[in-house]
Amino acid sequence: MTVPETLRSALAAHYRIERELGAGGMATVYLANDLKHDRRVALKVLRPELAAVIGAERFLTEIKVTANLQHPHILPLHDSGEAGGFLFYVMPYIEGESLRDRLTREQQLSVADAVRITGEIASALDSAHRQGVVHRDIKPENILLHDGRALVADFGIALAASRTAGARITETGMSLGTPTYMSPEQAMGEREITARSDVYALGCVAYEMLAGEPPFTGPTAQAIVARVMTERPRTLRAQRATVPAHVEAAIQMALEKLPADRFPTVAAFAAALADPSFTAAASTTLMPATGAGPAGPGGAMAGRRGPHTGLLAAGIVVALTLGAASGWFAKVQSTPAPDVIRFPLTVPTGLRIADGGIVGVPFAIAPDGRTVAMAVTYDSGTDRRARLYVRTVDQLEGTLLPGTESATSPFFSPDGKWIGFFTGAGRLLKKVAVSGGPPITLAEGTSLRQHGAWSTDGQILFTDAARHLQIIPAAGGRATQVPVADSQATYYWGEMLPDSPWAIAMRCPRGCGTHDLVAIHRETGESKPIVPGATRGWYLTMGILVYGTDDGAVFGVPFDAKKAEVSGEPIPLVEDVQLAADFGTMLTLSASGMMAYVPLTNAATSQLVAVSADGSERVVLQRAGAYANPRWSPDGKRIAVDQRTRNGTQIWVYDISSQTMTQLTRDGENQRPTWSPDGRRLAFSGSSGMLWMPADGSLPPEAVIEGPALSGTTAVSWTRDGKYLLIDGIAPTARHETREDVYAVPTESPRTMEMVASTPSNDQAGTVSPDGKWLAYVSDESESQKVYVRPFRQPGGRFLISTGSGEEPLWVGASSLLYVDPDVQALIRADLTLGASVEVVRRETVRDVRSYTMGSAGWWNYDVSRDGRDLLLVKPARAAGNANPIVVVNWAEEVRARRRPATATP
């Protein structure tokens, strides 16, 4: 290929580039002449997209690692720098060949050569490891052979990329590392890679030199990673009898799945290769050539404990069943059953899967099972909005879709070419092409509990803010409400059955004390129960209905989609699945039967902390739990908070002095408590509407509003004088609308409501100033959520307070507001002048809140003390385990195994 003229010109003062020698995943290498020293060199130039995300300063800092490594078997660094926007480094030009070239020519090396070359590589790596440097990308391509002597190349580039580019490497389409030689921990995206990872990679190279192929191969990168995580390599001596037992045992130990089971150093590995007395009888990594599959459902790692093992220890678990799900309940065939294997589905360093439990499920699988979409956030930086990350099964890393900021709850079109999603800000329903392009807005005013389903006839089913099912053409148009016989019931988690007029959804009768899975005729509104007590359901084209229950179990049952009727007995599939809000099972299925779910044990836990004005932090509630919506009592001695357990979300009161927790509510779902000004009562949002009760629990909860309740209520607050409760929702008289407004309910005569904030958009989270004259609230009239102030129960205009996005407003003193800007994850204070008009006289950042779990437009996940000096925040004690999703292949085979008749024992 021709040399870019810009590159040639940029380096002309020092190097004369002759020709391109080759190109790799991170750099292009050129043969050049070093003009100063009159010598031929190999000049490597980083790919422009990689150079852009690393940056010149960091690259030049990290590449110095190579300059300081001096060893006979390490290819030295001559020069490095930046010229004309190009990042480059220079090494000697070796006239010989790479180990890859030799293996391509000879396929297998003699045992003596393989052991010698492995020892020379180990000697180089040991020198680097003793200086704290891990190579991270040992492979035959990076081993050069000069006069038969091994030289290790490319120290520093993988280190620079992994330390600096992080998640943004994803946007270039590149990946770090080579799956064939990746250790399990590297394949899973572990952030701390140790020298034992190089031990594993060197073991792979040694294995390939003797066997003629690496320990694991496959048609795609994802398939290779699957085998790395779950299978055992075939034994060397079964393929090549001349391999000494001690050599096989040493390589066997180097290839152990867990780092702790490998050699502690590459030097120890090399010593074992040269020691005829070495044995590794305890190791079980290699397997006979007669059975290359995993040892069981857990594969080669079954029974092991560690950060890389087990479905429940891996974080948010994505179980993508890539095998044949058809004939799920069919009789066992005479052909051997496919193996059930599990392997990780990682997101790049610097990204994490968004916590979707509040608003839905943050991941989805395309109908054909080849693509996964996830809502992810950056681990660092000022922009913490979720956005869509898309990855196919043959990629180790995917891409972030531009324009999908604040995305939640993705779902695929039937052809897999589009992704529907919601935005937390503005409650918009949008779609975006998997291939990229600007997102298209389809609907506004969706439910906070977001979920969408795309039918084969081009319709999208979703729940609006009034908790009604709506259908909108995927091509765009007007949404129409699905008619239902019970207009007082609310509906969630809708799915449309293929080639059928029926949809299924979870129905909550008024009050939501119970719920069931029902079928609804999309045209007539006829409904019929399917599974009592079920939370949500998914229909698979093989004729199976999968459904969840509110204790976290998942079942499958034969189902007739045309009649919308169950036609068999259920079989348990999964236990202990985490629940989202409104009883939603944190699980998703593709049309082909691929499953993704979040184990209950991976739910995020947190503590309550108080943060003073000087930034000091103290733990207020030490015991970890799934806490939200903490509120200090007026005297500051107690905290009301809601806590999610496997039995739902309930209101608790924590006594700070005695350090005791008291559970106040037990039935339904109850959350977002707020104290009366005298501290005697708590009001909160319950399954049956707005409730209140004595703070000491002496009486059961009662309805605040006597008569038809608001629907879609998410927030509640109390005026300082105790005369009004501020709630938001959709009034019974406007049940077919999808907009929320803020209402004031007189506490002495709660039969009436007064609308105090109403626009054509959603208005939420009303809170009244201490003097009772001003109302602060959140509205999405400009698509993003912003904070406004207007007179409370008096005529007057509304005034914009937040410049960027704004949520969770709270009054501090007589004329200042705190609010959260979710786009930059900061708590902002706005000092106001309140009069004929409202002006912001000063706006300042009070605190970065990236280390805390904040709320949303419609509710508060923090509080401020009455004197304004301390903040009460929710701090993760253990983040949701979502760093390393696990892929499960052929989960349906486990179901078949449960149905097989027991074999009589002679």
C-alpha cells in the first residue's frame, strides 16, 4: 500500500519511509531509514482513531515503559513521538520472521525449540514483570525470531491503550487484546490485569507451538471467548505422544482458568518446562481428546469460587441462549444434547450497564440472537447520562449509538434493524437504527416504568403515564389506547403476540394489591386471565409462554397464541431473579428464545450518609440495603426511607440514636415517604394511591384522597405549615390523557384537589417554599427536565431556574433551591430573588454526586437538614453487579434435562 503523503512529510526530517510492512489492530508498521544513524528501522504509527482517544501526552508517557525495559529478549525502543498529528514509535528492523510466520510455515515446532522459545519469552516477561509491567497482548505475531532467538515486541502500546482510552476505544470499533490468547480474566474485562495473565497467554503460545493450533479456536471472537471461559483444551499428549509429561503438566497449569491456580511467575512456568520431575496432578484444565465439551452446566469452572465464576457472582447477568431453542419441550432425540455453557459478555473498561431497576430493563436481545443492546453509562467524566451500546455476538466490543443520551429500556424491531427506547428525561419513546443515524421521536408522555414491544405488523405497544396501554405505528403517527373492560385497572409490561390480535400484560386492579397476567384483545378490549399472580410474560414462537412471579421465579408453559390460552403445565426455569419497579421481572427474551436476566443477589445495596458543608461524610445508616427516598424527620432524629427486598418495597423508619429499623408498611408497594411538619405522620405513594399513617405505626395506612385517586402518582411533599400535601399524577377526569400535573390536597378536607402546576407537558415533584408562597417543580416542556418556580395557589407566571437539566428540587432557607443536574451529576444551588418576578442571582455547584445514587424528575433521593447544613444521600455500598454479564448457551437443554425420565439403575 502507498504511504500517506502527510505522514511521509511529517517525519521527513528524521525518517525516510520506504514502504508499508503490515497493519494490525492498533498500528501500521512501515520500513523506514533512520537518517541520523543511517539504519533501517520499523516505524509503527498508531491508527488515527486510537491516537485520538489516547492523546499524545499520555501515549508518550506510557511508551516510555518500553524505553526503560532493557533485556536481550525484548525488542528495544529507539524513538517515539508525535508529528503532524501522528503518534509513532520506532524499533529495530528485524530481518528474520515472526513466530506466526514460522508456525504458518511449519505448523508445529520440535519440543526442544518450543521449550527454548517459551523460556526466552518467559525471561523477557519476567524482567518486565519485576518492573511492574504486564504485556497484555502476548501472541505469535508479537514474538520476532532473529537468528533463532526470540524477541518480544510491542511492550507499552496495549498498556497505553487500556490505561487511557477506556470505554472510548469502543467508539473506534477496535478491541484490546487477542481472544485466542486472552486469559479468562482479561476476556471478562477485569480492570486489574496481573502478570498471571501473561502466564496464561504464554501457555497458549507454547500449546500452539506443540499442537499446531491454539488451545481454543472458533469462527468468531465471541465463540472463542465462550470456549476460553467454559471448556478444557484437548490434552497435548493425546494429539502428540512425543510431548513429555512434565511439559504437558506445566502448560496445563499455565492454562488454569483462575489466576491463583496458575504459576505465580513466568519464571516458575519456564522452570517447570525444564524440570522432568514436574507434575500438576491437581490441575484439571486439560481434557481428553474424546470429549471437548464442558464438564457440565457450569463448564470447567463449575465448583470454583472466585471473581470470575458463577452466574450469580458476575454482576447483572445476561444469559443469551445462542443455541437451538426450538422443540423446547420436545422429546429427547437420539443425537447428543448440546452443551450448556456460560461465558461473559463484557462492556469496555470505563462503561457500566445502567441501573434499570427503577425505569425498566436496561438490556435487550435482537430476535435472531445476534445483537445485544444495553443502556450504559460512563464510569467517569461529567456526562453520566445513559446511552445505547450495541454489540453483535462476533464482536468483543461494540459501539455507542450517537444521539441516544438518557436512553433506557431498549427493545428491538422484529427484523433486528431498529431499536426502540425511552428517555428518562422527557419520557419520550424513540427509535434508532442499529447501524446508526439520528433517533426519531415517536411518542411523548410515556410511563416512568418504561417498557416497549414491537410487533411483526409494525406496531409498538407501550404504557403511558396514566398506566394505560397505547399502540403507535413504528413508522410514526398517532398513538391509540388499547380498550380495556376494567378502566380503573393499570397495565404494565405489555407484549403483543405474533400473528394474533391478542396482547399480554400484567394487570393491577385498582389499588394494585394483587396482579395477574392477562390477555387483552387489541381491538375489542376483551380480556381474560392467563396466570394469576404472574408479573410479566414473554411469548416465544416455539409456542412457549415464559412468565415471572413476584418472588423472583421464572416459569415456562405451553401456550396457544391464537387462542391466548395456556395449554400445558408450567416448568420452573430460573430462581431468584431481581424485580424492577411495579413487579417487573428483570429479564428479557428474544423471539428465538434467548434469555437475559438479573439475579437477585446482584441487586445494588447502599448506605445512608450525611455530608456536611465542608465535604466531610459520615455514615448514618451502616446496614446495607436497597434504600431510596430518605427523608429526615423534622427534629433530625429519625429517617424515613423505602427499602426494596424480595417481598417488594416498603416504608421503614430508622431511629438514629438507637440504631434500630422499624418496618411500617407490609402490603403492596410503598415508597417515597415524607414527614408531616410535626413529625407525627408519614405520607407516601402506595400501590393503592397516596397514603398516610402515624409515624409510630400505631394505625394502618389510609388513603389521603377520599374518592377516585390520581393515576401515575410518583411524588409527594408537605407544605411547612402542614396544610397541604403536594402530589403529582393524572386526575380521574383526565384518565385518557398522558400528562402529569401537580396538585395540592388540603390535609383537613382531603376530598378536594387543586391543580397548582399544569402545562401540556409533565409537571412533577412539587415542593413549596418555607413561607408557603412559591412552588418549585419539574417540567419536561422543553423535552429535557428543568426546574421552574411559580406562585403557589396564586396567579402568576412561571420562571425557569435551571440552565441545563434539573431534577429533585428542594428549598434551602427562604429563597434558595437545591436541584440535581443529571447531565453533569452535580447538585446545584440557586439563590433567588422572589417578588413580582423571579431571578437567579447566583448559581453554584454544591457537590459532585457521581458517588451517590440520585433520583429522577418525579422523586427525590436525597434530603437536606432543616438548618441547611447537611445533606442526606444514598451511597452505594455494593454497586449492582453488572460489570461482567454472563452468556448462557443452550439454556433450554437444562429444561429438557429436568423432563427426562429417570433411568433405572441395575
